[in-house]
Amino acid sequence: MAASENPEHEVTIRCGDTELDVLLPLVRSFLDADVVEMNLDGRRVSGFRTPDTHSLWIRDHSDMLRAGRWFVPDVTSAVEHFAHTQAASGRIFDYVTTWPEKLPCERENWTKYVRVPVEADVEYRFVKALWLAWQATGDDGWLAAMLPHAERALHYILTHPWYWESDLDLVKRAYTIDTWDFAYTAGRHEWLQFQITDDTFWGIMHGDNSGYVEAFRLIAQLYDHLGSGAKAAAWARRASDLRARMNEVCFNGRFYTHFVKLTPVEIEGVDEAEQLSLSNPMAINRGAADAEQAAAIIAEYSHRRETTGAFAEWFSIDPPFPDGIYGDDKLVAGAYVNGGIMPLVGGELARAAFEYGCEEYGVDILRRYARLIAERGETFLWYFPNGTPSSVETSTSPEARPTDGWGSSAMLWALVEGLAGVVDTGACFRRLRLAPRWPAAGVNEADVRLAYPASGAAIGYRWRIESESVRGKTGAEKGTRAGEETIGDAAADAERGAETGSDSGDDRAARGHEETIVLEVTAGEAEADCHVLLPAGRCLTGVRVIEGGKGEISWKESGVGSHGRSGRRAGGGLAGHPGSESEMSAGIVIDAAESMIGESRYADFTVSVRPGTVILIDILPRR
């Protein structure tokens, strides 16, 4: 699964900021180093390996695929292999390996499959990997063949007494640290406990449930795409019901309680009620948390950043458990999943911050991570709170490679979907959410291009902010066709104002200096839900689409996030509803209603785009 060298598959993010520009090439180098290939049953299987052992885990692979699919052509063989080795019950294996894992005591290179019984998250991760692979390929035939495996996997969780708590209708598990794979035994087991026993301490872990909320939604979308409306509706209802129960049982007002106990047990030496665990920002990104909950969780991390002695607030869990109580003396406070600092958490937190109105916090996380990895070109799965990276000697795992693709890919995912704002909501970028947030980074231009080597699909744009003086140049200099209406044409502004009841160009000039956000599509054809961040202190006055746009453009609900926050609709603000491509090519105008001025930090609208489409967003200083 070597990275694609086809120039049509080029992936770039450049904004002129050295800290941000280094992220994509560095993370790509880590992912290239983490590709693992195996010959399994005579077929080549390729995926992304975990940084701490030479194995193909579906959990690591599914998260790393969020970014890895932009670089490699094979995104399906790993999903297929886990599907083809699925048990009749629906159970999915955790991982497969053909390398000795515990050298020097284990030297056999046999093919080994493992399922860790205390884990309840494997099946939702399989569904997520399937979704990501389908997005990159757009292969509906492949999807139809895989969906029965996905549905069987989810039914396994919904019916197995180890994983489903029927009294609460929630997913349960043994008392592990968040989503990890060994359980607390109160000293009844001599080392790490991976098994379910009569002495297992049971409880509800929020990360399992948020994962299945997302998995249920994804399988609903996939069935709907294939025309199975009844199945889609059934899974959508399950997602809604599970989300409601999870939030009722697990959210404590500030964040999700680490472990809601079903079996009474107390661990001395830690305030369990204050433990903030790694799946909290994931619950936001999976759509399980509502807007208020998301804001509270982000605020909690921001607060702990100010009060912690650690170099970053990307805790696996905080506060940690006492040293060694999970069965291994290496699991001291601040090590690995017992309080180690994880870029995986930082990336998830950054992605959530971008989505819920804390864009500058998201940028700050990306910058800190860039500085962490740039000097040596290394990244680790976890760090001690003082910044010391993990090592074989301090880990319970057999390896500690300096090419952690799990955490670094989460950071790149936050850069792409959060800051660059490109979110594929269908397959092959045919339907997407375009939400560039570059003003939060203090940059004035950016060039973005993403591609899926598996299908050749691509999307790209150039973004910049132009002042009135720049827009006063000729149409050719600005990239518009000669003879077309220019954004700086005061007469046209006045004419539009008369037609729509909005301000004339003179009125705008009297209020302050005018600028324009220019968003030029350079690759791909898509139906784009646009959610464009305005610079601080600016308000929206109008939007135009020229140069090859097609179809209708319309206002949509304005808002900070995609999971429930919304503002007012720009009633009466639509100046043109073109009914044909020719009308669109001539240039259409949308002026924001007077009541919109200063109300939203974003410009929200929907438009069909293709290479050459230019979106011009007029902005003014707020009154």
C-alpha cells in the first residue's frame, strides 16, 4: 500500500505559516512509515499499524484511515479481511499479525488473530473503517457486499451479555481505562487482565456508547444511500435513542464521567468523579454531545490546561490512577493510558474546538503539536507530562516507534476538516461541507487540495482575503472574466441595493473599509454546504458566485457548529435564483439582509461548484 505518486492525487495544504505548513508533509511521512502489509490466505492485506506493536489493529487503522486515505490507494483490503474473518455471531477480531510479538520469548511468525474480551468498541470501529473506505472509493457494489457484515457486527454488541446492559439499554464493559484493553481487578489477577471473569467489575464507559451512536448513524446513511429506507430509519432511531440514554446517564454537567459503575467498587487514591478521560472530545466529533455539552467539555480542557503541570492538556486520563493498580508496575501515574499525554487526544480536541466556536484554541493545539514534532521529525503515541516521550522500557507494549500515525493523523484530520474545513459528507467529494476557518490562524491566503488515490476523486480550493484596493484592479487581474460585474463596482452595488433593499456601495463605504473573501475552486465537482468563517470584527454583507458555478445557491441556517447550534436565517436576502448554468456563469448576487449585519461569525449558504467556480464574500467592519 505504498503512497500514490500520481500528480493527480497530490495533497497539499499551504498557507504561508511555517508551523502549519509543516504538519501535512510530516504526518504523511509518519503514515508512510506505518503502512503494514501481510499475505493472509494468499491475499495481500494492507493497512495502518499501531505504533506500539507490529500488528494490524482495526481500532488504530480505522482512526488513521481518516487521514491515510488521502495518500494510499488500498483502503479496502483490511476492511474486507476483518469482514471475512468475522465470527458467525458477528464478532470482529481486534487485530491480526504475522510477526512475533513478544521477543525473545515468542519467536513464531504464525498468523495470529486476537479478540480482547474486555473491549466493547471493536465493532463500531469496523463500521467506521468501512464508511471511510467507501467514501474514498465510491464503490456501491463493494459497499453492498460489506453492509451485512457491519449489521451483523452491530447486532452482536446489541445482544451479547458481555457488552449490552439491557436494564439501561447502553453498551457496557469491564473497568478498563477508557477504551483500553485491560481491566481493574483489585489485585485478583497478577498482571494485565484481558479476560472476563466472575469477578469482573462492570460499568458504562461513555466512549463505547458515543462510538456506537456514530456507527448507528453511519450505517443508517449507508442504507439510505443504497435505497433501503426501512433499515436506514431503524438504525437512525437506534442512534437517537442511544444518544439520549448515554447523555442522561454519563454526562455530569462538565464532561462525561469516566466509568458509571454497575458493580460497586472504590479505588483509593484518586477522585474518580474528576477523571477526564480521552473519549470526551471524541464524543463531540462523533455527534453524541449536544452543543452545550461540547462547549462544557472544551471549556474543561481549556481550564485544565491553565491548572495542570503537564506540558499539554491532551490527557489519556486526568487525574490518573495510583501507580501499578492495573497490574503492571510500568503503569505509573503519567505513563501511557494512565495519565500520559496523547497527540490522539489533542487532535480530537482541536477538531472539536474548530467545530464549536473555539477556532483559535484549535489553531493553538495544532501549532503546539507542530513545534513538538518539527525539531526531530518524530512523534510518539504518548509522552510523560514533563514531555519525555514513551519508550520500550516505560511501556507495557513491545515497541514505541517515533512515527505515531494514530495521534499524528488525528492532528492532520483536525487541520483538514477543522482549519481547512473540507469535510466529505458523501463519497468521492461529491457532497461536502466547505468550512474554511483560516482567519483563526491569522493568515490571508491558503491553497488546499485533497484527493483519494483509491478513486482519483479530488477537491481543491484557493482562499484569500482581498482589500478594496486589490479588488479595484481589472477583472483579468482578479481572475474574473472581462465584462463580468466586479465586486468593487459601486454602481452595481447600488443597483443591487435598490433591488434587494440592502445598502448601496456608498452606504457600505460610509460604514468602513470593505474586504472580500475569495474562495476559488480548483478541483472537483460537488454540492457544497458552505460555512465560511469571517475575520474577527467583520460582518457579512453579501455573497456572489461567478466563473462556472451551476445550479441554485441558497441561504441556510447560520451557526457555530454542525451539531445543533444555529442562528437566524437571512430572510429576504436572496437576490438571484438562477435556473440554469448560463445564468449562474453570468454572476449572481446574494446580499445579506440588514438584520443579518453583525449577527453571525460565519457565512452560510449552499452552492454547486466545479473547477473555476469563484465565491466572493463581501465583509465590512461591524458597527
